[in-house]
Amino acid sequence: MKNTIKVERAKKNITQAELAVLAKVSRQTINAMELGKYVPSTVLALRLAQIFTVEISEIFTLEDSDWG
């Protein structure tokens, strides 16, 4: 799954650590998501959408490989 977390962070001018505090996860979790190594739970995806004030689909998009 692709995501635009890094772009959204840049728009708000916040660090991974600051986003982690807001989202109630570790900075390593934010880093892993940005690198595409971690797929967030629905709850975390919803938190991020609220933090960035965008729809989830503006942050996360499925890739062909996500369809199995």
C-alpha cells in the first residue's frame, strides 16, 4: 500500500516524532509506514486522516500487489 504521510507531514511542517505523539504511536511506526514497511490498523489510519484533516483515501492507496 502506498501512502503520502511524508507529504502530509511536510504540509503541516511536523516531524515524525511530532506526528507519532499526535497519533499515539512510536516514531519508528511512522517511519515504517512512510517506507511502506508497515500497514496501519484502521484505527491508526483514521487517526492520521483526522490529524491531517483529509480523507483516508487521500493518504493511503492500494497497489496491484495488495489485491493478492
